[in-house]
Amino acid sequence: MEWASWSDFWSMGGYGLYVWGSYGVTALCILIEILLLRRSAGDTRRRLKRMQQWEEQ
Amino acid sequence: MNLYTFASPVTFYHLAGKLIPWFTWSAILLTVVGLYLSFFVAPTDFQQSEAYRIIFIHVPAAWMSMFIYLVMAFWGAIGLAFNTRLSFMMARALAPTGAIFTFIALWTGAWWGKPMWGAWWVWDARLTSELILLFLYVGIIALWAAIDDIKRGDRAGALLTLIGAINIPIIYFSVKWWNTLHQGASISLTKAPSMAKIMLIGMLVMAIAAWFYTIAVALVRVRGIILERERQSEWVKEILERET
């Protein structure tokens, strides 16, 4: 363990901005991908369902 | 039941559905372990202090950006050669994740370069070829989006992917072929043997986590594509009946 305290951890030896800037944006990218994917998965199914009902009429 | 069974979209749709939770949970577990190793087990670097910890996402993301592209090129080649529908769908399902990892590799590289080199960006061979990779991903996705005819789009996209594959060895060997600011592949791992091992393990755990994540999201995406393309078939109608 390298850290004396939480503030020590967050400061990353003075490189906190760069380390957390990297990890933060990476986490954000992955979060956005998952959210968009979930939404489009639901959208596709609903749209196909509607098309199907339309064809049946 | 043989390997070709899985090349049929209906079988693969159900298989993918069963595999997704496994890959998702493995990715989550490995990410937690990988982050723990990256921040609480791996020691401070004697040259770069704590800034080097960016390596645990930078290197796995850069590996993924190249590897996903090669897998796409593989599926594109299989699709062109054997005209298998599922291959093209796999290529389409992988591209967005490949583009995201390329962006992450470039982004984390910039945030590592700034404190270490004093510059967010330099027109170095490694950085420039990786930027070209991002343009290739975006170009391939845009090409698919621009061509309404699915079969023509599939083939055009596969062709562009294969032509662009020449960029992958260029990225990989750029640090050898040219005198680059970007460090070579092995330097960071051989500085101090005692700490190199745990750094390497942390990096590998994060890389496997990235792999499982990619497989999970690509499978979710390919299932959507399968439903879309097979929407006229009875089995899709049954699934839509059940799931919505």
C-alpha cells in the first residue's frame, strides 16, 4: 500500500489531474457506450414489434 | 450439431444471450481486481512517480484498439470469401467498441504525455498512426451508415477494413521503425524487475477485463443486428412476442 491517507491517494503524487483525467474519461466512455447500447437494444425491439403489428393489420 | 450450426443467426442469437451474463460478470470482477492491483498493490515508479498508473488503462486500450481491428478484418475477410451473413454482423458489432478503445488510448496517452513530455500531442509516428486508426474506425462506421443496401454496405465496409489493416503493423512497429518520442514496448517493464512483475500482472488483468467487456458489448450489439436483419422470419416474430 502506497497511500498514507485518502487525500494522498487522490493527489497521486501531484499527478492527480492527469491520472484521474485519464481514468475518469475512460469510465465515462464505457458508461456512455453501455447506456447507448441498452437504449438502442430496447428501441430495436420496440420498433420491430411495431413494424410486425403493422404488417399483421 | 457442428461448428456451422453456430453460423446460423438463430442459433447464435440464443447462444449469445446465454454467454452475455458470463462475460459481463467476468469483466466486472476482473476490472475490480485490476483496479485494486493498479492502485493499491503496484508500487510507485521511481522515475514517473504515480503518473505511470495511467499505463493500466492506456496499454490495454491501445492493445484492444489494434486487436479489435484485426478481428474485424478477419470477419470481413471470412464474409467476403464465404459470404457468411453472421461474419459481417460481427464486424459491425465490434466497430463502435474498437473506436472507443482507440479514443481512450489517444486520450490517456495525451494525459500521460502532458506531465512526462510536456505536450498533450506530438506528430510522432506512433501517435499519428493511432490517430489514423481512429479515422479508419469512424470512416468504416460512416460507410456502413451511408449505404442503405445491407449486402453492399457489408462488402464495402469489409473491403475498407482490409485495406486499412495495413495500418496495424505500422502502429505496432512504429516505435522500432522511426525514432519516436513514444517509448518502446519493453522499456517500461524492464526498468526494475521487482516491480515490473506486478505492473505487468495488473496490466494483463485489465487487458483481459477489456476483452471480456468487448465480447459482452459486441454480443449485445450483434443480437440487435440479427433481429433487425432476420425480422421477416418466424423465430424473430416469436421472440418479439415474448420479450416485449
